[in-house]
Amino acid sequence: MKSAPAAGLLALALCLAPQSALAAAPPVCPLAKGIAPGKALRLSFYARQAGRTTPQSITLEAGGPLFIHLQRVSELKGRARLVVSRSATPADPAETLCDTGWMEVDAVPPKALTVPASTVARGIWKIEIFDEIEAGPTGEFPYALDIGLIAVDAADGFHARPIGSIPSNHVFDPQISSPPVECDLAGEARSPRSGGRLETVWQRQGAEIGDVPLLAVVPASRFLWAGVAVRRPARFEVRLFAKEMSTLPFVAVCRKEVDIKAPEGGAVAVMGRAAWDRVMRPVWRVEIHNLAPSGGSERADLSLIRQWDPERSGDLEKTFRPLLKNQFVCLGRPPREKRSTAGSPVIPTGPRGEHFARVTGITLRPGGGLSGPQAVALGNALQEALGIWSAECTACNYDALSVARIDNTVFLRTDVLENLKGLRDPAAPASDRNPLPPFWFAIKGLSRPQVLQDNRPTFTALQAGDLDRFCRYPHASLPPELQRISHLVGCPGAQPPEQADELRLTVLLQTTLDTGCGSDPNIVACEADSELLELNGRDYSFLAVTDPGITLGRGPKQVNLAHVMLHEVGHWIGLDHSDNDEAMMAEAMETSRCINRDDIDRLSIVLAGGVLQGRRSNSPLALHWKRAH
């Protein structure tokens, strides 16, 4: 397959060298081998002020080692350069420890760099960041360099601290803190641009607006219209939300109550306008709430209409997979400083989560009641769910949720497959081989939670010969992460790991019988035990957004299959239901929206080997339509 990642990553592990080892000219940083374990200061920010000749500088008091991660999500070409220096005190002259020189940080293979380790416990570190394209045409995401920094605590226990201010870690600052305004209301959608053209991006005839809001998520530009047509009097509220293609939460744009009183009904167009200026590829979420006093449901013809922008139409046509991932991730703004207390997941001796760390792969057996296309759609939804959870968990092992076996086909996470296919031949001379690039693990540990921006599939079906070179490496020579992958993909001579590394699951579509959680029509899905998931196809229809036109079940209420699978994968990796109503792991789909900070914080507890309070691991777990009271 063609390898064209849209996000370029660069990880640097920087350690202070003793003065006797410093050359007259600053050395170029060689490849790193991982991330040191232990407590650490973690910072993240965007280098909006980095220029070609004038750097953006960050100063820390730390003992080292330091690790720096660079990423430019945009495909725009542009090089970056880092210069790292250190002095014993702020008054002493600084010595340059490392100069990367100009290097590509767009769509290139990841790199992890280092300099020799230091015996000095503490010093003043200065990191100078140069950017050849000076944060691109907007000076914002996705063109500005995304910087992540980890400073491990010194041997004497000193915790690193920044000196001076740290740049913003917000993707952009929309300055939306007041309650959302009222949306504009009109009889029909009209373009605000002279000669502008509108296009329908989503529509549904006879959609039910009932006791749970109707949700739709689409890509658009700064303007979006929600067209609603009813055939009898109706009262409802339209709420519009938007966000950039990122892990940030949706921002409320506007809302509008609509009261159609005519006996024959009528049609309206509700327009939302994003309030910030630099929105590159926005994701819009539309919620339609029924306000009828009777509490019943209404049938309506719905259409979502966007401004057709010639300069952006190409992007919008390629946003399906990024859109699918982005709509389910809204982590909020990360903490300015996060003090890590657990060892890094890239160090084999570090602590491991009691659940997720050993789940390298999942085997899915579609049970009875599914046609061939439905089974394929179920497998596709599972792969997307695995990929999203894996991308958002930066503290997880490199191999976590990397293998999916569906019927007789083995799928490997696409980023892992590309890395393994790029290995040198193990028969080559050692000097030419570089068999197991350790920066794969370093980049995983250094990255902030992120949503992939490209349109590649999350998983790729393995073809004959894809892993021949990887499988020729002696099993004992592989690190544990790759040993587990080697075993699951069937490399000859691969030995089973000591701990279970694969979940075996059966999914049943129940269209006539009750689920193991009971007969309540409020039950959408039931995890009857650790190896069985039942979908209530009698009362619900599961829309396969990964496979348009495919629906599982025959119930009158429609739910998003991708959302259900994300929730269930959360259970399989060790999470119970959350009390946070908007979390992916909330008990009810009525309020659940996406993987949020509550989900990730609770996953961190599991990864550290902790037990979540109130966890009912041995009891059936039901996902409800409405919150149980």
C-alpha cells in the first residue's frame, strides 16, 4: 500500500553531556532508544512564534534527561531546527549541547534523537525552535509546530520547572466563553457570499425526533444550515456545535427554538456561523431536540447544507475517516503541566496496566443473525473503535489494540504494518540493519492524544508476504511488544507470551430474543460476559456509518454502530460505566457524546494497575438508550 502519512512526527531525547565530551561544534543528535522511566514534568504547546532566523525559546531548570516531540499535522512542506543549550546557573554562559540542523517535520518517517547522557544533576536548559515556514499561512494549527516536552525528575528528586512563560497549548483561541447566541432563522438557506453556492451534505427523510436528540455530524466550512420540514405542527430546538479536526471538544455555536403552528406544518432553515476566524476543516455536530409538551415523537425531513468553497472543496471531500475519528474525541484542553508518576510504557521493566497493556489483539466472531455485508460492517466499526482508543491512549503499549482477527482475516493497525514492512533484512550486516527502531516506542510515549488527520484506513488486511522480513527475526531478539504481535500474526517460531494477549469475542444480533441483560426495550446492547456482546436488533437499528446503506437490526430507533462499538471496546479494555453523562463510557446514549477527559483519566488508573471504584467486572453491563432512573 502507498505510505503517505499526513502527520510528520519527530521525537528528540536530549540528555546533558559532560563538559569533557562536548566538541567545539555542536553534535548532531543520534537516534534515541526510548524514554527514561520515572516522575517527570510534561508540557505541550504550539510554537507560533518560531521563525527562520529568530527562534521561539523555552527555558527550564531540570536535571535531565529531556525528551522533545515535534509534529506538524499539515502536509505543507516546511523544515524545522532545534538548538539545545545548558548552563549551570542562569548567570553562567551556556554551552550548546545539540543542534539538529534543518530537518523535515511534515510527511516523513518518525525520528527520535538524543545526545550522550549526563552526570550533572541539575542545570538551566534552553530549547530554541526555528521554523522555516513560520507557522504557515495562518500562524495557527495545523501549520504551527506542535511541541511536547518531558523533563524527567533529577536523581536527587528535583522536579523540573519552567522559567518564564510557556506558550499556549490551545489549538487556537476561539474566544467563545459566553453562552451561545441564537441561530439565524429563514425560510430557506441563502449563501452569505456573493455568487456563493450551497450544497446538501447530509439528508434524511422521515427522521424521528423523539425522546432522545437526533444527532448528525458533518464536515463544512464556517457556515452550516439545518433544514427541517414537518407536515404538522411541531416544536423543537436546533443546537449547532463546531470544532477543528483535533481532540478539542465541540464548541456551542448557536441554538434556536422553532415553533411551527400551521396545521399543514412547514419548513425552516437554521443557520450557524462559526465565531472564530481561522477554521481550516471544521467538524459540525447538529442536535435536534423535541420540545413537544406531550413528550411524543415527530417525523421530519432533515437536510444539512454547507457553503461550497472552491478553495476547500477538495479537503471536504476527503474527510470521511478523519471525521469519523474526530467526532468521537473531545478531550478538552490538556493540563498545562502534568506530573507523571508511572514508569514509561516503552521501558520493558515499567509498570503495566492489569487490563489494557496485555490486550494486543481482538478476535471477533460475528454470531447468528448477521448477513455477510452486515458482518463486514461490524468488523469495520470494530477496527475504527480500536484505532481511536489506541490513538488517544499515549500511555499505552505500542502494540495495544494493534491486531484484529475477524473470521479468517487478520488485520494489523496500519501504522504498525508500515513500520514492520520497512524493517531491514535481518540477514544484512548489523551496521546496515537497524532492525528494531526504538523510536517507534518513544514517539508513542511522547505524543499527546491525537486524532489521525489522514484518510487512510485504521487497519489493513495482511497479505501474503507483508511480514516475511519481520517474521525472519529471531523471536527472542524482539522486544515484548513485537513478540506479542509476532505471535498473533502467526510468525513461525513465535512463542505465546506469558500473559493473555488476545480477547476472543462473539457478537450476536438479537432480533427476536431478549439480551442477557433483560427484556427492557431501553437496553441498546448488553455485554453479557467478557466474551459475548449482544445487540438489541429487535428494538433498535444500528447504522453502519463506515459502510453507508448497511443497517443491523430492524428496530424503530436508530443508533450509530460506531458509537456502540467504541463504548463496548471501552469495557473490553477495563473501563466500567462513567458518572460523566457526556463520556463515551456513560451508561446512556441519550447524553453520551465522545471520549472525553473523564474517560482518559479513568483509563490511566487502569493502566497504572489500579481498580476503578465501583467496577462490576463480573456482572452484565447494559448500554441504555435513556438514562435509567
